[in-house]
Amino acid sequence: MPVFVSGDQVTFLLTALLSAALTALGIVLLLKSPLVALFLDTTQKPHALHQAPTPRLGGLAIMLTVVLIVFFQLTPGMDSALGWMLLLTLGIAIFSMVDDRRGLPVWIRLVTHLVAASFVVILLGTKLVTNLPTLGASVMLVLFVIGIVWMTNLYNFMDGANGLAGLMGCIGFGGLAIIGATGGAVNDPQIYALVVSCAALSGACAGFLFFNFPASRVFLGDAGSIALGFLAGTATLYGVAVDVWPLWLPILCFSPFIVDATVTLFRRALRGEKIWLPHRQHFYQRLIIDCEWSHRRTALTYAMIMLLAIGDALRWYVGKFPSELTSQWLPPLSMLLAWVLIYTALLVVAEREIRRRHRINKTNMSTK
């Protein structure tokens, strides 16, 4: 029998609060352990924005907390696929800790992510193919694998400023939990387990933020950022598979991360740069470096955009099931056009300001 027997919103709030408390306790214990000396993030990396060595142990506390809470509540009626997905995520977190410690080749990391993503799609394949568009089941399943791998890595790319990844996880997974609790039938064991997982993830990220924002005493590390990105991708597909939300909705919720990372990747690719190498060309990095934004201002700006995106998703979706919507694969046309225009305007304004400040800084340096 699970600890939380009620499926109402109070249950999920308590789950988030418990997760936050356990994560905070876990981080305190980890910071007092010998692991600190083994997982210090140096300031010598080409993409580093911090000024002092900082332990990369926050992700381990988050993953252990979430797995503990979710598995403690699993009942025989719940889908075993979600349990396997969480165990797989824990495995990826442990693998990423090895990468944090030793630094593994890019191709080994990519192959591991591809295998893990393929396993998730195989687990969910039967449920996913029932409502696939005319593009074809096999093509869509391959795209789903690529999507999970990209979400896994982009979350890692965007984990470079105090509070940024933590706020995105807290707000993003919290938004999914609210959407699942109010828009789905939480008495369904599969949906209940999904909402519990998202609530636990949101709370765990909140617990981590006590040590990472506005100042940072601990980082997520690859064990946290890779695992959170993987869970964002797998939770998206699991929600589609159990018919709790359409595919576009979680994409909109995490769109600030997705847009920044994707636009930056394509720009670097068009310039012929090696896209797999570390860099400081993401918009959030350039705002901090060239525009002299604080980490706090940058993280809160991204958080505000994410809250607006989630609010818009709730406005369009709550109270409806995917079958009642015009499309499971694309949002309403007016919504799609609105967000394309919003992000285009934001990117253009940011780019112009970054270039203007860069020219000013360069001129000031040359006159000294």
C-alpha cells in the first residue's frame, strides 16, 4: 500500500515537499562526505562561469530521492514501464558520475544515451504507435529516440549558471505535475505514478536550489543535468503513451531550454564549428559574459518565460484529453504562431543587445 493513498492535489504537494526535504538532507550529508574532494568542478573549463571550485553532487541527491519516493509508492496496478525508466535514469546518473570524475569520450556518452533512449521507446512502443500520425510508426519511433537523446544533452548544455537548471526542473516538472493532476484521470494508476514522479522531481529540484541559488555551494554535475534531461524526454513520451497530454505540451513547458540550446547548436553547425566541444555561446552564457547579467537575473528571466509557457499550456489544455484536441502532435495554430513570434522577438532582441555590449566592451578594452 503506498504512503499516499489520495490522488488529489494535496497528495502531490506533500510529495514535492517531502522530496525537497530529503534532497536537501542528502546534499548536506554529501557535502560532509569524502566525495566532495572527488567531485570538485574546477574553474579551468573553457565554458565555466563560476569563480571557485564547487562540488558536483546535487544530481546524485536528486536522483536517489526521486527513485526512493516513487518506488516507495508503487503499487501492483501501476505500470512497470515507469519503474524501469526510473531505474534506467539512475543508471545513467551513475554512469554520468563516472564521466564527472574521469571524463569519458563523447562517443561513449552518445552511444549510452542512444541505448537508454531506445530502451525507453521499446518499453513504450506498443502504446505510442496506437495514435501515431501518417508519417509512419517506425519513423516516429526513431524520432522519439533522437528527441530523448537531444533533451538529455541540451539540459546538460544549459546547466551553466547558478539556479538555471534547478529552476527549469522545479518549474517544468512542477508544471507537468499540475497539468497531469488537473487534466488527467489521476485515479488511473499509470497517470498517478507519472504525476507523483513529476511532483517528486519538482520538489527535489527545489531542495537542490537551496544550495545552488542565488549563490552556489553545489552543482548538479552531469549526474544531475543528464538525468534530468533524460527524465524530461521520457516523461514527455510516457505522458503521451498513457494519454495524459499531447506531445507538444511538455515541449512548450521546457521550451526556454529547448529553444536556446537548439538555436545555438544550429548556429554553431552553420559556422562549421565542432558542436560537441564545450563553449560559451548559449544565449544565457553570452548574457552573463557580454551583457554582464548576474546569474540571478539570467535564471529568473528564463524562469519567467517558462512560467508564461506553462500558463499558456494550462490555458489551452486543462480539462481536456488529447482526443478532444485538434491535434496530439501540434498545438493550436494560433498558439504555435504566437510562441514562434515570441521566441523570434526574444532572440533578435537578445542578439542585438549582446552584440552592442560586446562592441562597447571591445572598444573600452582597446582604449585602455
